Amino acid sequence: MAKQKFGARKHTKKKLDVLDDYLGFFPVALKTKGYRLIYIDAFAGTGEVLLVESDEPLLPGIAPEQEKIDGSAVRALRATIPFDEYVFIEKSQSKLDKLAQELERQFPDRIDRCKFICDDANAAIKDICKTTNWTNYRAVVFLDPFGNQISWDTLEAIAQTRAADLWYLFPAGLGVYRQIPKKGKTQSKAAQSVTRMLGSNEWMFLFTEQTSTENLFGETEVNTQRAVSVEAITTHAISRLRTIFRGGVLDQYVSLGGKAVPWYSLLFACSNPNDAAKTLAHRVAGWIVDHA
Ligand SMILES: C[S@@+](CC[C@H](N)C(=O)[O-])C[C@H]1O[C@@H](n2cnc3c(N)ncnc32)[C@H](O)[C@@H]1O
């Protein structure tokens, strides 16, 4: 059976097309406003993504159809109107080296605008958010994790900039729904990762229910079972984000991956409370999501 490439199927293209569209809009809308514009890609990868078309197990000896497409970093650099600065964060040094080489080869005249950070996304973003003078900057942050890597305090740091728009690949299906067994308690490591990601453990009460049954000996047994859909998990994440993003969070999102259950929900949040800024950001992001 062919091994599936995790996170590298058709949904990847849709996700990147959404990002592409927003990165095309953002510098155009802000170019006359006098801010320095910064794009922050916290799970940068190598600049290239391998798409495996087949969702199905393949017969031995039959290779899945494959296609290579440009990843988020290359798409960010190739936008017609550039950002002033690009920050690429990647925890794998070898991937980051490959990315830096690729960007230098493809965009020699823009490479001076790029900064490459080999670190954990949470640590690097919190540091950037703390050390940047946000009165002079406006940003787009792209969070593209495989799973539950983003912790709530990282989202708080982005929200507190009041200058950054966020696209977040929230792992509603893979990272939350599938971690809660149909029957039985969520394993403690998985539960901790969900709580860290959502910034609260209220999901335990909202996403599960307890039923009581009587066993053969007349004793009452309490069972925990999953009582939530991926859609409800996403709605909960949106309402959690609304508690910190002063420019609001889009109701619409893009469901991505998975046949039976979507794996991810691509969310948009705006940290800027300014009326004109948030209205424009929501209008454009909403249009892009509706047409994805
Ligand atoms: C889904 S891929 C990103 C793909 C990329 N955005 C693109 O479009 O080409 C996730 C990447 O994040 C990196 N990664 C995983 N955990 C990380 C972490 N905690 N901090 C930073 N990077 C991480 C992985 O090495 C991998 O390259």
C-alpha cells in the first residue's frame, strides 16, 4: 500500500490559493498608507509542496499521481507588489536552508527583504510580536501547522499587535475531533494539546457528554462519549478567537482535506480594531473564502 503524504493532497492547493489571493490584495491596499509591510510565515517549509492526488490506498507497484507546486513562501515572494519584509520560520534547519537557496535563486532582487529563523513557531512569533514597533508596521501572518502546534498565547501575541491579519489552518478535524474517541476519555497528551491550542479546557465539557448505564451487577457506570462535529469545533474556535482579535474573526472558513471528516478549517482573523481597516480586511477575506 502506498504511504499517504500527510497534509500534501489537493486541499493544499486550495489553501495556498486563498493565501495567494490575500497576499495579492494586502500590499496593494496598504501601499500608500506609509506602513512597513511584513509577511510572517511561521511554518515555512522548503518553498515547494508535493501534491499526492490519490486519497485511496494504491495497489503495490502503482505510484500515486504526483505534482509539485509552489509553497507559501514562494507565493509570497512572487506577488506583484512586494512586502517590505518577509520572515520565514521553520524548525528544520535543512528545510530552511533549502528554502533560502530556492528563494535566492528565484527572487535575487527580493532576497534582501527576507529573514530566515530556525526555531519553534510559537517562540519566534511571540518574540517578533514583542520586539516590533507595530505603530509603523502592518502584517499578514500565515500559520500552517500539521497539527496542534500553535499555542493560545501565540495567538494572543498576534492579536495584541493590533496590526496583523491572520490566516490560520486550524486542525479542527485532525487535531481535535479525531483526538476525542467516539467512546472513552481523550488521552491525556492529546487533551493537553487541545487545551493548549484553545487556551481553555471548556472544550472537554462542550465536546463530550457523559452517559450512565447500569452493568450486570446493578452498578452505575459513567461513560464519556464524543458529542460534537467538526463544524461545531470550528465555530467554537472562532468564538474563542473573537475574545482576543479586536478586528473580528470571519464567520466563513474553508474546510480542507479528508473525505468523511474535514481535517482542517482555514480561518481568518483581524487584529486591527480600526473600523475602515477591519471592514476592508473582512470584505476581501470573505470574498476570497466564498470563492475558494
Ligand atoms: C504544512 S508544512 C508547511 C508548508 C508551507 N507552508 C508551504 O506552503 O510550503 C509544515 C512545516 O512546518 C514545520 N514545522 C513543524 N513544526 C514546527 C514548529 N513547531 N515550528 C516551526 N516549524 C514547524 C515542518 O518542518 C514543515 O516544514
